[in-house]
Amino acid sequence: MNLDRCTEGQRAVVTTLDAPLMVSAGAGSGKTFTLTQRVAFALSAEAGGAGLTSVDELLAITFTTKAAAELKGRIKGLLLSEGLEAEALKVDDAWVSTIHGMAARILREHALEVGLDPAFQVIGEVEADELLAEAAERVVARAREAAAGPVHELLSREKLSGSSFNDRGAVDFALAVAERVHAMPRGFEGLVEAPDPVSPSLVVRCACEAAAEMRAAAEAWSKPSKTKVAFLERLEAAVEAAEAWLADAPTAGFADAGFDADRFGAVFYGFPLTTGAAVGKADAPAFEAWQTAMVEMEREVRAGLSVRWQTAVTMLAREIEEEFARVKGPSRLDNGDLLTCCAAALSEHPSIAASLRARFKIIMVDEFQDTDRLQVDIIGRIARPGFANVCTVGDAQQSIYRFRGADVNVFTEYRSDLRARAGQEALVQLDWNFRSHGDVLALVERIFSQPTVFGDDFLRLEARGAVNKEPDALFDGGARPRVSLSAVHYPARGFDASRARDAGAEAVAEHFAELAAAGARPGQMVILLGKMTHAHRYAAALRARGIPSMIAGGSVFSRLPEPALVSALLRWAVNATDDEALYQVLASPLFAVSDDVLLALASSTDDDGSVHRRRLAAGFLSPQWDDEARALGLSENDLAAFTMARRQLLAFARRARAGDATGALRGLLVGSGLLDRLQDAGVDGLAQGANLAKALRLAADMEAASQGIASLAAAFDAHLACAKEAPGALAAAEGDFVRIMTVHASKGLEFPHVAVADLKDGRESAGPLVVENVGTFSFAAASRVPEGAFADAAAKYDRQAKKLGCDDDELLALFEDAASAPDRLRALTCGRRYRALAAYARAQALAEARRLLYVALTRASRSLFVSMVLKRDPAKGYGDTGIFEDIHDALPWGCEGARAVSELDYGGSAPARVVFRQLGAEEDAEGTEDADSSADAGDLGDPGACGGGEAAGGAGEGGGNGEDSGDAFVVAVREELPVPVMLPCNFARAQLYSYTSLSGTHAHSDEPATEDEGGDAVPAPAPASEAIAGQEGNATPESATALGTAFHRLAQQAIERSEQGALFTPGEAAIAAQIQKEGLSAGQQERLRQALDRWLGSDEAARFAAYENRAAEVPFIVRVPASPSDGSAAGVGESFFLEGEIDGLADNGGGAAFLIDYKTGGRDDETDAELDTKHRLQASCYAYALMRAGYTSVEAHFLRIERPSAENPRDPQIVPYRFETADLPALEALIIGKQKEATA
């Protein structure tokens, strides 16, 4: 095997198969290429005994399903090029998946052995979140009904949830505990609770002793000032109160239910902390010792008073976890369950682990930096001793998923352990970067090689990409710097924070406008944000400069206006008197309803002319609306706009309530002209249209399982409440517009020109509850600020601690030795444990922010722009500003005046340009100090948030402000096509053909076809016996296609809601809905249920579900030439189009496609040859379309779902076909011939 393309490091990884490896793969270093080469080499003869005899002996774990598909595709392609065709064919079924996919496959294979339902369903994140919320509601309801108990006490005093990290409720804290422990092998069993707090009596005695030392020091004061005298008097009074309290011999501890916290607080906080005035230099040591001792004790007091609260929160977390398991039931597993169940199966059933250990000769784990201890525990159980056959690939500098439970410390600890066991040769670095220009990498090195950032752990990357050799007119010759930064400062008080954010967005837009003017395309640019809260500002700034943009990533879908509009429409269809929903609809871009109309709707006029307020819905539904509107003086335009809106909405509601809500929504979007207006709005309209399309897809999926419009509306709102999804996307992946996405969404991607903005600085407070995983344990600690009368006193302690420079960072030394850290934490008091864990959490948050910055910068190939917005006086410097301090230390720009431009060397080919701006009073600033003020709260919901506010608004700008924007509000007029009733449309006349128009069969039925009087193919009527049988009860006459249509819709749902390894099983409500919709007879209902059971329980269904990528109802349209492309026949006529929809399509990311097509009905006496002939044309059409789309082979199975297979009773009867690329000419000739027959 030729390895000439490999670097030295890559070659070492590829050829080392008989020893453990840990590969540190820097950004853009070609790790996927390396892993692909390693697999191919392992299968080659050169690998010898250390290699693989089959790809079945390989286990490769990736971070995402997309990455797994890419790796499979590359492996297959390389094996084919190396002449290993047999092994290439096995790749689709190989163990290459995410760790969750691997766990599901293990559990599925050993379900009965480990006590699981073999047909268990893997639920998605949104459904899991909904069930978790339901479990929390049940636990809360039970706790509130209870007479007493810690959880009851907690919920009686605390709110349930909040709106942010700094505004959390009891359930939020409980879920945070559960989320952290789930990443550990032992779960809650490994959670170390708070230690017994110090005794309140001990605290008071220590305070008295410290007071005595302070009084002894005061004896040296010869002429004390009045403030000192007052201080000593207060100190004496405090000691007397303390001694009186001690004399009562209190025995209750901080965590005891009977502890009198108010009386204790009055005693402890009665000790004076300061004199209230400046202290002389001679007295400073005594006061500092006194204050330091009191601050230390006060922290123990806080932690002690928080123990009972912490215990209740942990109990609540456990109860929610147990209820969550009950709500899911035994047959539904989420991603967390997959891992915990898999770990338990491997631990409790050693034979399973042993069989896997024997099966896999080579194990490869990609993105190892984003694993957790539970995942490593699972891998360790199926690896050979000492991880001898494991190759991990990752980069500690790119670990950015701590919020999902990933723990970079697992990576570093594994590295230290492997170095100790296998030596330095087991650690390989891939440090050639094939992506970025040397200037980009020089900036990265200047920032992250600093001792205070990554220091000695920094992996320096060498620029080896083609971008370093190619001429670049944008930057060559110093035309402009490849690296630019913008630093915008604004005052902490008296300034509108939103204006500063706008200034940051303007800087990015100006930079991209300069690049665009020099010849760069918008499609080459991307804005990477730390959070999407202000994405609309960047879109607006770009739009103002004529640069198209689209929000392409970030979990913002549920907050966008398009899904909100669909939600409002569904809610109004349920309840026409819902004023809030009606207002959202009328004020949306659907209609040109002005403010005057809305005011008129909410007003009624008496006979005497007096005007009164009324509900909006009452006006909308009023039969006297025209007279009322004219009495209020509304214009003809307003009347026309409202009349159209009313007519459209009432028609929508009737159709939605009749059981076709999705169709009603589509009809309304078309009828109102909104889709036409969006089509003409460029990229902005594309963004809105994509979001509407996604919302409609969600509604359609939910409608199939709903029991009417009310349940659909509730399900849609519940989904939006839990969903963390990116905006919709149409077929515009290569569109020429600037993409706006999160840094997380950009992982694994690269872009020519990158702007980075809105990153967190990494300075996060630990909060009142800290839960961290240390070693093999989870530690929790709490420290809450006292409330009520003692809140001010506690705040004084915080201020004094800051003045004293009380820094808990020295406690970080406890964590340097991972092995001993848990024991050291156990030995600490409550207060010190909290302080140690809080310091650790802050350090981890800062490290994560630095890694996020690293990932953002290394996405760029040609140029970088960094935008920073800081609420800070620049005169104070950049100390304690997190990543901004790191950047400034690397590039120390000037901060003089209102604006300054610096040209700074950083090791690149040209200096970096840094533009500093100080916003302030000279700009007539007004506003609020709050960085997240209410002015910003709804910004993302503004139509402009998805880049379409202007175009979609029309005369009613954003929905109806009554102002004349000068633009026409377009509603396209569509003439009704003069198609005679009941006369089928002849698509052949439009040169559009499907296999049905070529063959005369029905798409979903295996019934024979006849011809009507006009010669068009129609399904044959059911046999008389079936028709009679179909009249039982209230059943309607049977349709030959109704059963097939009902089955088809349910099977579509089974695929679309499936997880890898198992198809979704439609519920009884969904089945009943299809029965009602198609009017199935009793006989057909029984046939439908039997067919569903046969299909969903079949081995064939399991095979389909095992594919990495699965889709239902896959449409296609492909142009067919007038004559075969190989010239085998002369062409007559014109080319035509072949269209169709494939029932089920699956692949594993490579060139092999697997499709299924369902058939109902049919006869028992049909032979295999007859069936092959019967369906070959359809199979040929599908295969032709798929191979024209790029697939290299197609396996097609036509499933007679009402007929069992003779070979395997678990399966339906299968009519199989297989096509290769070599078959394309014959397929094309067949289809052309059939088309000529149809038009003869």
C-alpha cells in the first residue's frame, strides 16, 4: 500500500497496529484521512498478523452520525481503489458509528440476555426533554401534596425554574446535578454529598476567640479615634450576645430542621467586620487578621446553612430521575440510557464484553477530547488489557462540549496514564495543518502559547496547506492584513448596551464589505458567534451594506418568528376567541392588516356614536364588521386587506378542524401570497421560507400521531418549548451569502474568511450549587447568600473578602494530582470544599472559553477578524477579562482617546490591524446598564432576526404598523385550472412521467389495473366478496387504494421518527387517525394492523433501521434523453422527465443505496417470475434515478406486506432486485422505450 501521501506522524499512526496509540491531531491536520489509511493498511497484506482479516473486526467510534457516515464513505472508497472490493461491500454494516449507535447495537443484539425489550425504541432529545419535564411535574406535584419532608420544604420556599444560569429554580438545580452524574460510570452512587458542617457553637466560640485577639491588639492604641472606640464597643456587645447564646447550650446543627438560623445570624453577623473608616498602617495587620478570620468563618456559615438545601436538591434530582425512568417505561431509551444500560450490560454480563473483546482487533475513537468517564469505561470493557488495541484521536485544545458532559480531564488523565504504561512512543502528534494560512496559525500561536493560556501543552501547528502557496490578490503585497481585530468599550453605567453590540456588529459588516469590494464573495465568509442571542444584529448590519446573509446554525429555531406564527395559527384554529393568537396572526407578514384595523377590531360603536373596548376576536367574528369599520372611517385599502385576511383565516380554520391542519397551513401560506413575497425577497426570503418549511414538516409529523387540532397545537408548542434546533435550511448549501452560526456548529468545517464575535469571556460565577466530576466521583457543594435581614451583612463580607484579596485559586492545587484529589476533597470542611469546587469550576469555564476561541480561529483558511465588545473602562486595562486579556497580552493595542488604530507584529507576514473604540458621553448615550436589558429580550423574534423583515412586511412592514412603506403588498392571483371534475390529468402531455403512467399500476397497491373509458389506468375494483365484507357495521365501501395509502403513511412515520437500530412504532391514535381518514372497513382495518405488525416486527425492517441514514418518501425528478446515451438507438421526439417518490431509502454514507417499496393486496398464486416482471419497471425507474444522482449500486426490495415470506416467516414476501452502474444504459433504454409506448 502506497503511503507516500502520509506525513511522518500520519505514517506512524497508520502502521502501528499492535500497540496502544494516543494521537493528538491538531486542527486541519488530516485526521480523517489518517484513520481511513489506517483501516486500509490494516486490511492489506503488509499489516501481517497485527492487521485485520475483515472489516468486521474493526470498531470505530465517532462524535457525530455525520462524521461516521463520512468515515464509512472514505473507507469504502479507499478499499475499492486498493482492490479490496469484498471488504468494501462490508463497510455499510461495519461497526463505525457514534458511541450511542454502538451501545444501541450491543443492546439490540443482547436484549433478552440483559433483560431489555428487543424492540426498544430510542427516543430523540426533544421527546426525552418532554418526558423529563413531565416527570419533574409529577414529582413536584407529589412533593407539594406531601405533609412534610426536605423536598416539600424546598418546593414550598423556592421557585421551580428560572430564565438563566444566574436565575435558577429548584428543578433547574436538580437537573444540573443529574446531568453531571450521568457522565460517570456509577451515576448517583458515585455522588459525594456534603460533609457534616462545622458546629454553630464552634463558629461562635472561634469568633469570640478572634475578638479577644482583636481586643488584645487594641490595648496598644494610645489615643483611639471615635470610630475605633465605636468599633470596640460593638465588638464587646457582640461578644456578650455570643456568650449569652452559648450559655443556652444550643445543640442543633446547621443542617438540623430545628436550627434557629435567625437567632444564630443575629449573633454571628452582630460582630463588626470593619470600623467604617480607613485604618492606619500600624493597625492594619491586626485588622487584617481579624477580618481574614471572620471571612473564613462566614464562608463556613454560608456552606453550613446551605447543607439542608443541598440535600433537598439532591433528593429532588434522584426522585425526578426515578420518575423519568417510569415515564419512559421499559421500552423507551434515551441517549443517556443507551450508555448506562450498555455499561451495566458489559459489567454484569462478562461474556458479552468478552465476545466483543474477541471480535474487535482494532478499536479507534475519534474526538476523544469530548468523551466522558462513562464512555471511556465502556470502551475499556471491550478493549484488550491496557487498551492495547485502542487508538484514540483528539485534540485537548478543541474540547468544547463541557456543557454536554464532556470532560477534557479524562483526555489528559488518559494521556498521563498511557505515557506511564507504554512510554512516549505511544503518543503521536499530527501537527501539519493543511487548512489555514500561516498568518492565521501565527496569531493562534501568539495567543495560545502564552504561559497563562495553554503554555507547554500548546500544540504548535505548521502551515502546510495549499493556501500558503497560491497567489491571493486580496492580501498579497500588503494590500490589507489577513488578521484584524476590533475592540469596542462602553461605560458600565449610563449607556445602552445594545448600542455597543450594534457597534460590534457594524465593525464585522464593514470588514466584510471591504473584502467584498475587493472581490471576495459573501459565500466565502462566515460569522462565528459564541451565542446566537444577537445574531440578528449582524444580519441587519450586513443587510444595510447590501450583503446577503443567513442564520445557518445555532439552537434558535424555537425563538424565530416563523414557528411562532405556525404556533399562533394552530392555537387560533383550536380557539377562535384566543385574542393573543389572533393578534400574532393579524400582525404577522401574512397580511397587510394595519394598526388602524387592529384598533377597529378591538372597538365597538354604540348607536349614539360612543366607542367602547371589546375583545379582538369579537370584532374579527362580528357579522356587522363592514358597517362598524366604515363608521370608524377605515380606508378602502384597510377594508380590502382585512376582508382577504378574514376569508383566508376562516377557510384555514375550517380545513384544519376537519383533520388536515398541515394542508390548511400550506394553503394559507400560498393563498395569503406570503410564499410568493418570500420567493422575491432573495436570501432573506429564503431564510424565512426555510423556517416555515421546517415548521410545516414538524406539524405534518405531529399531525399523523395527533388526535385532532387541539392535540396537534399542544404537541407543537411542547416541541418548541423543548427543542434546541438550528433554523430551517433549503437547498442552498452553496448559496452566495454570509453564514451566521455558532462556533459549536462550525466544528469540523473551514471557511476562507472568518469573523469571530460574541464569545464568552470565560469569567463565570460558580453559583450557589457546584457539581463537578473529580476522579471517579461526583462532588456537590453549596453556599448560598443569606437572605432577609442578613443579606446586607453578607454582602459586606463579600466586599471585604475582595479587598483582602482572598483568592481561592490556591485551592486548585488540590486537583493537580487526579488520583489523590477525591480524598483531599473529602477531607475539607463544607465551606472549603465549596470554595475548592467553585475555583475548579471557574478554572474549567475559563479553559473552555479559551478552547472555544481556539476552535473559532482555526476555522479560517485565508483571513481572520475578531470583534470584541467590553463593558469596561479601558483605563483599567484588560486584567480579569478572561480571553480578552489573553488576546490583549498577545497583541497589546493602544487604548487612547475615543478611537485608536494599532499595527502590531504577531509573527505573520504583515502586522495585524486593531481598531479600538471607546463609546461614551460624546455620543449622547442614553439607556440602561443591563447588558441583557428588556430592549433586547425580543429581538430574536423580530422578523429581521432571520433576515426577512423588510421584504416580507410589504405595506404593513413586519405585519401591519399602518405606515406606508412605498412597497406593494403582493398577493399573487392564481387562476383555477380548467380541469374537468373526475378527469385524471395526463402528465405525459407535460413530458412528466412516473412509472405508474408508464405501466398502469398503482403506486401503493399490488392489485391489478384496468383501464377506464378514456384509456387511463385506474385501480381495479375489489372482488365482490371483499366489497360485501367491507360493508359491515358503519364501514364505507372499500377503496382498492385506501388500505395501501393508510399503511404507507404509517410506514412513513415509522421511518421518519426512527433511530438507528429500530423503526418507530406508530401508536394506536395514529393508526385510528388513518383508519378514519381513509374510511377503512372492518376487514381493511384488520389487514392494516396485521400488515403493520408483520413489517415492523420483521428482520427486513431491522435491516433497514440499521442503516446510518434513513429517509421516507424521497422524491426525485430526473431528465431522460430522447434516445439512449450510449447511442444504441436513434432519438425520436424530445427528452422528458421521470419523477417519483421512493417509500424508503437508506445508505451508510457511501455509494450503495438500499430502497424498499410497500405493496398491499396481490394474489397468492403469483410466481416469482411473474412478480419479478410485475415490479421490474418500477425498480428500474428508481434505480435509474438514484444512480443518476450519484449512487454506484442500488438494491431494491419490493415488500408484499400482506404475504409472508416462504423463506423467513418473520418477513413479508420480498421481490428483490439489484442494479450496478453498468446497468444504466439498459435501464435508460427500457425507460425510453416505455415512454414511446405510452405516447404512441
